[in-house]
Amino acid sequence: MRMESRVISNRIVIRLATVFSGALLALVSVGQVAAQHHHTSAADMSSDTEVTQDWAKQQVAKSPRHREWVKVKNGSREVNSLVVYPEVKKKATAVVVIHEIFGLSDWVQQLTDELAEAGYIAIAPDLLSGMGPNGGGTADVASKGGNAVGQAIRDLPPDQITADLNAVADYVSKLPAANGKVAVTGYCWGGTQSFRFATNRPTLKAAFVFYGTTPGSNAQGQPYEVDKVGLARINAPVYGFYAENDMRVNATVPPAVEAMNSLKKKYEPVTYTGAGHGFMRAGEPNAPEPKAPTATGDEAADKKAKEDYDKALATYRANRKARDESWVRWKGILAKL
């Protein structure tokens, strides 16, 4: 596609697998993809203030689309979920939106609304439902301060995550306005979960993995190994959206391509030049642009500040470009489901 920065062909990625093998892939251990989904980096857990983003909240408040909160039953659990409906005249495909390590944040709610704007029923479950004080979810967990949200997500039982997502997918597929088709998307931790969910739900129409790691089968502390048993269960095509400056995640892509090819599964990863991890949020038009430094008169300090600013600005612009191109690609694929 003309808009994409760089499509990684299967042939190129397989060659890269050889380069990345050994010491490089050994960097990706359970500490990063723990138990196929418990990835939590220092950057991910830096601050629970990421749960609240005023610009995202304001954007959602302006939306003309119908949105509602529902409690989806999963056995004895109730998964609080945001549903946003498109303004269309035909029954629509549904997309399950899996949040980042920051939980069901304002930004995730905004992105859910954007999916509805594009013509899809979007449902974003709060996978921390019932995990907070007095049985609350993300907002209540965040009220504890510190890295409470990231820690709580890291501790979620994998079987509970799968069951919650299946319950949500079942619910949204049966809505009167839905056509029965369900896809999944996720970001960072949620991107890893979207890939993993594809191994557990054979009826998915597509999985969209935004800078999430590939399911792994390695024991804790051991070099990364792709979970070929899990990947063999995938029926849906998997589409990857990756940042160039994100080797922690990207190191899992070549072995995934090799495994998916050997299993005759469809996996199409794309890497966006100059972008960093989390570009879908960092590249939002409303996200604040880096501010130019004010000269202090200290030549060395001013030079360093200018270099840091130039680097931050270049990354900001690359993230913005990656986000815009990802939306074009994403909507193009969704339209064909």
C-alpha cells in the first residue's frame, strides 16, 4: 500500500529471523512476554496517570455516537464494557478492543469511539472489572496510586482473560445491530492479548496486533520460543502493526512469520519507520507536541536541550505518521471482512 512506510515481506522477515536468532531473541524472555501475555515493562508501568487523558476525554464528550456501558456476564464475573455504535443503516461488524497496560483509559474509550465512527460496533471491556476496591475496575484500581493498574493487569489470570474476552465477543456478536462477525484489536499488552486471543477463539474474523509480542512457550528465564502449538489453533488472519524503534517487540516478529508460514496461517506484519512503541496513542493529533527549550545561556546545556528536542520532535512526527498510516491500512482491511 502506498501509504505504508515499510511492509515486511515474509521473505525478508525469514532472513531477519536468522539475524535475530541466538543472543537477540534470548533478550525476549518471560519477563517480557510472561506466560504468553503478562508483558509489563518499566515504560508500561511508569504511571497510572495514563488512565486519565483530558484531551481524549474531551474528544469522547463531543462524539455524536450512541455509547453505553454494559455488564457482560462471565460466570460469576461481570465485565464492565463500553459499547459504541456506528451511525449506519446496515448491520455492522463488531470489534473487541483490548486496552493497554493502563487499563480502560480515556484514550481507549476515544479509540473505541473512532472505530464506531469508521462504521463498526466497538466494544472495550475493562479486564480489571472486579479487581478494584469494592469490586470496581480500572478507575478504582488507579485510585490506589503508583503502578496499581499495571500491577493488577500483570496479575490477571490468563484463563480469566480468555473467558472474559470470549464472553464479550459472544455478547457483541448477538446484538441486534451486529452482523455476527467479530474481530479483535489490542495495544501493547492488549496487542499481545489480541494475538493470544486468536489462538483461543477460532471464529474470529481477524486479529489486529498493535506492537504486541507474539505468543511464546518458553519457561521463565529461558530464551524466547514462539508457541507453535498455540499458533496452530489460529483460523483468523493476523495483521501486525509495529514500530521501527521497538526491538523488544520486533524481535518476536521474525520467528512468528516463520512459524505462521510453516503452519500455513496468514500473518502480515508492517513496520512503521521512525515510530516508537505506543505510536497509536503518542501519535494522536491531540497529544501534546514536544516544546522547544528555552535558552539558558549555558552553551553545553542549551546544545543538549536542543538535540533532545529535535529527537523528541522527530519521534512525535514519526508516531503521528505511523498512526495515520495505520488507520488507513486498518480501515481498508476491516472493510473487506
